[in-house]
Amino acid sequence: GRRTQLLKGLPATSTVEENAAAGVSVYTFNITVSPLSSEGVAILPTIINSNPLTEAFDIESKGGLEYRVVTTGNPVLDYETMPKRFDLEIFVEDTTGRTDLNILTVQVTDENERPVFQGNMAIQTVMIYVLEGTPPECIYQVDAADPENADLKYSLLPASVPFLVLESGAIFSTKEFDYEKDPHCYLLNITATDPDGLNSTKTVNINIININDERPYFTTKQRIYRIPEEQSPGTVVANVSAKDPDDEDSLSRLFYSIQSSDRYFSINPSTGMLQVTGRIDRDALPLRLNPNISLIVRVEDSPSSGHTSEIEITVIIEDINDNPPECNPSTFRKEANENMTAGTVLLDLRNYCKDIDVDPSNNQFNFTGLSGFGSNNFALESTVSGRLVMTESVDLENPANLGVEVYSLTVRVQDIACPTYSSKYPFYTSLDIFLCYIIYIYIRIKPVNEFFPVFSNLSYVFNVPETTKVGSSIGRVNARDKDRSPSVITYSIVSGGGTRDYTNIFWISPTKGNVKILARLDYESTQKHIFTVQASDQEKTATASVTVNVLEVNDEEPVCSPKFYSFQIPASLAVGTNINGFRIECQDRDSDPRSFRYFINEGNVNNHFTFSPSAGSNTSRLILASRFDYESRLDRNWIYRLRVYITDDNLLSTRDKTTHLIKTGMVTLSIRVIPNPTTVITTTPGFTVVTKRENIYSESAWYVPFVITLDSLLLLGLLGYLGFLLATWVRTRCPPASKADGVALIHFTFCLSSQTMTKLNTAFDGEARDPVTGKMYEFNTRSGARRWKKSNKRLQPVAAVQATSSATDGSGQVTDRAEASSKKEPSEKRKESAAGTKLDAKPSAGQLETPDQDGLRLQKQK
């Protein structure tokens, strides 16, 4: 808004004294407003800033348009510690939007203040402690300060106390205090005054502390005490008392203690009561040698660094009959042979028992009360000697014997003297019951080895199949001993059971007698093993013979010769011919030759091969079972890899074959079929689609044939539709085929845009004579391709056949996709021969060549 003179009396300067309370007026001013301002002031006068920043001032209204600046008391103004000048910016605005801003300068003036005590005296009453007997000295230094830094003077009231204060504030004692005569406490008022007469007062509390300066003395006169041994803890032996002259007018604060090292007694530090704290055993060292215990008792008038006095107290320990006789050991274990004679001394108890009471009248005892199971076989020679003797021998094998090997006896070792203090011990019931001790005696009747071990059989026969696994148990031998109790029998093989390769192929369990095999049994090598086993009870032995009959098992497979053979045969070989005179001879170490059965498991495509005889002989010949048919494309393989299996199950019934072990040998044959010279091998380029399906059929899977049939129909429909589309495309893209030399040739014309047709060069690495015509022909030993041999080495033309799409399979054999014409009219054959001659003289783009081992490839003529 517009700025005008609204604050009347500003700017201005004013003063205020330090320590001014809240609400003290600092300055008064008025506000003038415009006549147009009907409602007066819009923003009341406000301190919008101060320099330095403070909240010590505020503006209050006095009524109307008159205002004043007052102190807030937060913080209280201090001339000595705060700024001495404040510039207050005051802002006002009326209702018309006019504003005004002016500065009020406030100066803080100094005033005289009272002295201020510092340190502990500023916050609390100071407590000062003075020991009695302390010589006069400075006991405290008063610390006070004047806000105006003026010098202060100190004074003390009341003046009659034995203390004084110097102008520097030091408080001195003026006498040596006696706690018993002087007051125990003094209150001093210390006043600090500034030069203008302003002062402050604080109180000091002085306490006189008593010190210990007198020695205590004992009032107890008795020095010797007698007590029996084995007193219970807490038993009072004596009450020791003393006094301290320093505490005649109050309860004594004396402390009692035992200075000598002692484990039997303790003294109450406050009352002086001497009590038993540990077991006191008169019969144990060192009290067994000296029953007197000397104690040094000390009394002190303070826990430490006080005055002390000491006396010696003697405690005499008296013996009581508190120990029963004891035997070490308390349990005896003895052995006696079953044939030991009566009257033999087994044990002298007197050598092991004693009474440790010191007084001879308390350590006498005797032996009584022999009891326990079988005690009628034993007796004590006398109650004094304590010798245990056998009254009769024991025969463990006698049926009339109780069959007990260990007898449990008890003997009472009894104290003769009466216990003196029976009422103090819980195990004493009355004065006429003697202390006693029970010992336990276990006598084991030791069997005598009187009998030899006896096997359950004189000889053992075990029938074991030769295929039994190594480590298997094949039988068990057993021996017994008639001794009571039966001795532990151990088994071992002492002779036999070995072969040329193994020292011993059998093992016997030393504790159980189980016989196991350690090496594989072979019926063909050894049919029977005989060895001797021994049973021993550590002293006596017995032997038995063991015969192991090895049972024959069909574990040898037929071995045939040759294992592998490779040969070649012509494609025109007659059915029933023994191929190349080949035969296999087989042997089996554990099977009859009549048990052999021959069958071809793999590679016999179209079942061209068989063996004769197929079973019942150790020799068999390879026979051609059906002729090869390559012209009708029924056969396409030129190489047959036969895997022949020979089993030894021919003599087994169908039911026995499921339970008996059957072994199988194998022979591998590789047969290459050589094409006939007149065999036509089409080489029309094309492609082969090979589909391999594997079906696992279950009788419960009724839906499988349905799904297969449905999928086949859909596939045939799809292939037919694709063939129709292909034929339509070929008809629209390719020109009609032309005639050559007036002979109509049925063939496909391939429309090739930029393909490269590679000419096939077949390597003819063999030659032979045709048995019909007698002419020589050449052939490829791998692919089977043939041609008539000429001096110019040119290819022999072959009759033209219907062009079909073909391809070469992975084994190098030609596989035709279209079926060749099986019949032709003679005139057509002559025409095709003539056409073939022309084609041989001048190859054209569609000329057919004999395939080589790399497959069919065509070369485009330019």
C-alpha cells in the first residue's frame, strides 16, 4: 500500500532498566488514521523485527489509538550478559491500505544487584564435617560474586561460635573439638555484602565427627570348653562378650572374629556367639592325634583400623562310639570250583574289617548273622575270626542241584560297645542296640570243563547251486557242551575246502557256525568239496566232516564259431541254398547240444534268411528262405547285418522257461547282395520320406486302434489333397512332353529354374561272368550297380522304364517311390531299346544313369 505517517512519536529512543519485570512500560506512541478510514486500523502495530533478535518486548493497547511497548520478561533483560541496545521495527496498516514502518531504539540501563553465591552454596545448604581432635584450620572456602564485579565482604553470625570468616570468604575453626564434650552440630549464617550495602546470606551446617580412641576389653572369664564329637552345625559352644569405653552411653558396636585358621567353628561378628559350623570327627586326622582345638578370638571397635583385643579359647573334643565296623571292600566276589572239597576257607573277613573309633572301648566288633540264598553250603568258623568256609562241594551237572551258579550271602559285622550319644544320631534307636555293618558276599561256583563238545551230526551235507552269490550262507553246523553252564563254543575250518586257485573257498562263523562261500562255485570244475570243521570250548575240541555238493545250473552261455562273418551273395541266389556253405558250430559247457535253438533277432528284412536246423543241434547252416525281389521294389536293402541268437532252452517246456535260467550266445553276420547284370536300377531323382513309429499297445487301451485309424484317414486325405495341388501346379507351369524319334516316352518334365544337375559317375570296382549269357559285367561292390563290360568302358544302355521319383537311403541302397512297370509289350520293349540306344549315343537332359555310392544326382545339359 501507500506509505504515510501513521506512527506518531516514532522513530524514537527509550531506556529500560535491566531485570525489569514483565509488563514494564518502555515507550508510548499514537496512531493517526485518515478521515476516509471509517473502521480505523486494519493491522495493529506489530514488532516485525528486532536487532538483535529478541522476544523481550511486545506492544499493548492503552485504549483508542494509543499503544505502548512493554517488557515480556522472556528473557529477563541483563545488562551484564545481554546486548545493551535493541532496534525494534514497528509496522501498522489502516483500513484504506496505508502502511507505516518506524524504528524504536531501546537502551538497557544498568542497576546495582545483590551478590550471588556460587558453587554448592548457590543451590543447597553446605554440609561440612570436622573430625574431633582436628587442630584449628580452614574448613571451607565461600565462593560469591557481584554482578557489577565489585569487591565483596563476608561476615558470620552468630558470633559466639568457635569459627570465623575472613574477608576472602575462608571459614576457619578456632579450636580443637571434643566429640564427647562439645556440641555435635553448628549452623553458621554467611553474609556477602557489596560496597553499596546490598547483601546475600547462606547457611553452612558444620558436623563434628566422633573418632575411635579407646580399646575394647573382654568380659568373658572362661577359657576352656569340652564338647563331644559329631555335634550338629549351629551348636553353641560359648558366648564371648566384650565392652568399649567409647560407647558407655550407647549400644556397643563391637565386631568379633576368629583369627586362627579353623574349619570347625565360627563366631557371630555382632553377638560373639561361638558355634559349630563343620563336622567334628574325633576319629579323623588331625583330631585323632590331638583332640584340642585352640581359637584366637579378636574383638574390634570398628570393622577396620580400630582398637582391638584378643583372647585364646581351647575346645576339647571327646570321642563317642559313632562309627560302626567297616569292611573295605564292603562287597566280596569269590569263585569256587564245583568240585572243591568241604572245609576249604574261602574268605577271612577279619583282614578287611575294622572300627575307626579312637577310644579302645568303642572299636570292638564280631561277625554274626550269616544268611542268604545257599547259605547252608557255607559257614563262619567263629564270630571273632570271621573266616568263611565251604561245608560241602557243589556239582553243577547233578540234576538234584538247584542249578544256581552264584550264591548271595550277607554277614553282619557288629559293634560290641554301646553308643554313648545314641539320642543325637537318627540311626540309633535305643541305648541297648549296637552299631553294626552289613557286608555282601557273592560266591560263584566255577564250572569245571569236564565234557567235550559234541556236534549234532557226525557229518553235514549241503547242496549248493553253482550260481550262489559269493558271501551267501549255505548251511550251519552246531555243537553243544554238556558242561553246566555250557561253554562258549567257537567254530573253525581245520582242513579241506580249497581249490587250485583258492586256499579255502569256505568261511565259518566262529560263534554261530554258519558256513558261507568266499569264491564262486563252478560245477564244471569241481562238483564236490569236502572239509573238516572243528568246535572248541577253549580247552576241548571236536571235529565233523562237511560235504558241499555243487548243483549244476545253466550259467554258461553257448559259445559259437565264428562269432563274426562277412560275405557276398548274388541277388539271383536260389531259395533253399546253403549260403556260401556257411554254418556255425556251438558248444555249451553245461547244456546238451540238443538244447540249442537258433533265431535271427535283428536285420532279417523280409525274412530272407533262416537257419537249418533251427533247433536240436550244435551245428546249423544259413539258408536263403525267400528270393530277393529288387525289380518290383519289394526289396531295397543290399546289405544285411544279421544278429543271430543261440539259446539253450530247446529242451525246456513253456512253463519251465519262465523258471529256469537260460543263457544266450550271439553271432553277427554281414551279407552284401550283389545285383544281377540284368537287374534294372532306376535312378530317377526324388526324395524319400521315412516315418518311424513305435506303438506300445495294451489290451485295455481300446481307443488306440480307433485313434490310429482316424489319424491315418486324415493323413491320407491330406496327402491326396497335396498331390492334387502339386499336379495342378505342374500342369500350369510346365509345357507338354515332346516325342523322341517317334517313340512316346512316359516321363515327367522337370521345370528347373536355376538348379545345377550333377552327372553321376559310378566306380565299378568288380567284375563277374553272367551265368546265363556268359558275358562279363562290371559291378559296384557297395551299391550293387552293374553294367556290361566293353572295351571302350561305356555304360551299357538299359531299357527305358517309366520315370519315377526315387531317392537313396542311408545305407546306399536305391529306394523307389513309384512302382516300375512289371509288364510291357514286346513292341514297346523294342522301341524303348532303340530309344535307349539313342539316349546312350547322345545323352539328353532326362537321361538315366546308374547310381553310385553317394546317391542319385542329375546334371543339366547346356
